[in-house]
Amino acid sequence: MEKAERSRVLVVEDEEAYVDALTVGLSREGFDVSVARTGAEALSGFDECDPDVVLLDLMLPSVSGLDVCRELRSRSTVPIIMVTAKSAEVDTVVGLEVGADDYVTKPYRIRELVARIRALLRREDIIRAEAGRSTPVADTGSDTPVDEAIVVGDVSLDVAKHEVVIRGEEVSLPLKEFELLHYLMANAGRVLTRDALIDRVWGHDYVGDTKTLDVHIKRLRGKVEQEPSKPGVIVTIRGLGYKFERQR
Ligand code: CA
């Protein structure tokens, strides 16, 4: 199926005031907007809608936003921005843990939301462009090697195929996890600061907090580490950031 030029946002939201404001605001910013008013509707219409990004309210009737997020993640790597209430901090962490790429809290400004959406789409464009390259590039600078595959220890990551294999098993990673792992592995053995990781993966204009990074690291550890509670691959460098260990 041909993708339209405009990016499509699937808005999963049951509050009419938000639906109206988002439909008008996002259309004005050049997005196509589809609306699902329940979790069930979001899941059943997802394939046909084929969105470029999903804006998912957590507080939905019947099927919860968390369950929708979990289910979408099992089917797709589509970028997901979760919407939570300011009072429900814990939901944010849980939402990130089940696979969201970013979050905003209500009430939010359309301008802030659009910046987040653009940041996610921009990163996805870069991934697609890298994946489209058929031959390895000899020298692209130290921070973005576009090699066929990076192998460190028992983890192998292939940018061209958007594939990750851990201890012989292919693992499907959501967009931000993939980018984070890519950046860490491309710099294996080096300490990467938290700021550098956030800039690189979420963009210079990222206005969220560092919780997003920490939860993504936790999710990656859950997949990469033999013992996620005692990480020996993605290690914390206290006061600085993280390092992907070069393994023998
Ligand atoms: Ca709601």
C-alpha cells in the first residue's frame, strides 16, 4: 500500500475536548489524523489505519491504554507516545516499561506534542535511510557507523535489516530501544553520558525528563542481560551515564 506524503497520527482518546483540539491542531500542523475512542477500536483499526505514530491516552474505558500499548508492541514497532495524567506518575513508568517511546502529561500544549511527534518521525526517517543503503559506508564518523552488522559479545545488531539477535535468538525491539542499543553498541567500551544518549536518541529539542532514558535502559537490560538485576553488559557509570561493555 502506498503511504501518503503526510504523516498519519492515530489519536487514541475518549475525551471529546481533546479529540477536537487534536484533530484541528494536528491537521493544521500538516498531519493526517485518525481517531479511535476506545482501546478496542484502536486495536481493531490499527492495521488499516497504518499510522506513522500513535498518541495513546492511558485512561480509556474498557481496554486500558497499557493493554493497548502492550498489544500494539507485540504487533508493531510504530512509535508510541503515551498520554498520562500529571497525578499518575507511576503510569508513566509502567507505560514506558510496556513499550512506549515517549510520553506527555495532561494538560499539554499542542506545540510541545508536535515537537515530540516530529522528533520521533525524524529519527525513524534516519533509520529508514540507513536501512535503505545497500552497501556499507567506509567512514561515516565515529558516532554513526552504517555497517552491515555490529556484533559485541552475544548481541548482534543489523541496521540494514533492523534486526537484533541476542544469544542466537531474534528479538524485536521498538524504535527507541533499537536506536539506543545501536548507539551503545556502536560505542562499545566507551562511556556515554546521559545527555549524549538523550540528545542522540530523542533529539536535541527533547523536553522530557531522564526517566524515559532510564526505563529504556531497563527494558534493554531485560533483553540483553543474562541477569537483568546484575547488569554486566549495559553498565551504569555512576554520575555519568552508561557503557556497553566490550566482551571477550
Ligand atoms: Ca481518557
